[in-house]
Amino acid sequence: MKISCAFPPVPRTPDHIVLAEELGYEVAWVYDTPALQLDVWMTLALAGVRTERIVLGPGVLIPSLRHPMVTASAIATLVGLVGPERVVVGAGTGFTGRRAMGQKPLSWKNFPSMVATVQALLRGETVEVEGKMVKMLHWPGQAVDRPIEVPWVVGVNGPRGLGAAKAMGAGVFTSRPRPDADYGGIRDVVLLGFGTVFDQGEDAGSARVIDTVGPGVSVAYHAFLEQSDARLSSLPNAEKFVELAEAIPAEVRHLALHTGHLTQLNDIDRAIITPEAIGVAPLAGPASELPGRLEALAAQGITEVAFQPMGDIERELRVFAAAAGL
């Protein structure tokens, strides 16, 4: 199994990716969340010029946030900086990238064609966008030669997305592994994993553990509420969460829910994330338990775990790498 890492793009993210490479992580994924953090492509480029081995990519980009030519040019820029062997592209419908701006995620009906348009541009083809024919017109020396071939993964958390990924011939990037998911025929199955390795004497009730793991756990609450997913009721303090969320006017609720997303606990999160809730995180526990947890994930079909460090980022990267045997 590959051990990788994932980051929301903040000013120190390039520094953290440099450290991740030194520690042996294989891929650094960077989120495409412009309402919450900095630009994904600038962050990847800054990391690219400071690293030599680690694979880099958006995890995951939201196609609707940019014209497909802009996305194709950004991918070409990163490939030109680090080479195609060090680039992977993740794309998703926009759970955070769109919902944090009050928009619904993209439809799975339209999403595959949006990705296909970018891929066609990277192959050097002429495609129709907004009623006009477009093509990468970059002359030699202005960008890497076409075709530009890089692996793609698709952000999925349900059967519809999984079916789309299979039809697209792409890997998958998921934050919630489902025991009933059929990953047959998919080469790359990436799990965005949240957790922390406990210090000696620590447990799920530790303030450090709650502050470090809580932002990852709270994402499940946000997602299930916004998707009207019945699984919300299975989470600890679900009724209290719904009550607090619905007390906020609908037109600004998304702002309150996504504040601090995957970085820190907001006021609603702090009211519901208890030691019991920490159990939702697949990678929270003593160092001795981590190898077994990774083996269990591999048995479910996961081929890569992308660990997102929170809190003391450097501490989390170092301790997780050691526990995972990097």
C-alpha cells in the first residue's frame, strides 16, 4: 500500500510537502478549496520546484471552477516543472469546493464530459467549449509537447460516482470507504485518511487528539447533512448537530458549516465532537495499532492512504510516517 499525504493549501504547505518527501511519503495531494484556502496550482508549483521525487497533484480539482483550457494549461505547467511521472490529477464534483460557496456539487451526468474535455485538450485535440472550437495553441518552447498523459482519479463516495470512475477508466479518491464498495477493475483506490498517532498515555479524550482529529471527523457530519444521507443518524451527537445547524439561516448555513473545514473545529463542531466521535476516524489510535488498520483497509481494496495531518503538521507527518514504517 502507498502511504501519501494530503493538505489544504495554506502558506506553509510547500514547506510541509518538502518534509513529506524527506520522510518517504509517495504522493502529496492538495485540495482545490478557493473559498477556504489558497490556490491549489500555485501551491503545487511552489512545492514542485523545491522537491525531486514526491508525486504532486490536486486532490481533487473542481472542473467547474475554471475554464477547461485554464485547467489544461495548469496541468501542462506542473508537468513542465516536474515531469509527467510526478503528476497525478484528481477531479471531483465539489463537496467542499462548491458547497462552501453555496452551490450544489456537479451532476454525475455532466461531470465525466467535463473531465474528458480537459483530457482531450491535453492530447492536443480540438474540442468545442461554450459553442466555440478551442485547442492548446502553445508553440514549441511555450509548454510541454502534446499529448500530455497523466493518471487521473475521481473523487467518489457512493455507487454512482464509483460507476462513473469505472466508465472513465480512472482511479478513485474517497474519504469514506464503504465495505460494500466494488473496486474491481480499478487500479488506484485512494483513501483520504484522518487520525493521529496517540502519545504515550493519550486516548480519544485528550484535548490534543480532539483538536487534531476533530476537523476530519466533522466533515462526515457536514457531508451527510448536506446530502440528506441517512448515515448521519449513526454518528454520535447527530441530533444535536442537526439542531445547531438548522438554527442557522439557510442562506448562510453553508458558511457556518464549512468555516474551519479540515483545519480546525468551528463552534458547531466543538459542540458535537466528543471522544466517542473520534472513533469515526480510521487512523486515530496508538502507534502499535496503525499497521493493522492499514492492513484492514488494504483488505477492503484501498491501494493508497493519503493521510491529512492537522494541528501540529510537522509532528503529525513525522509520527505517522514512523508508525506506518516509512
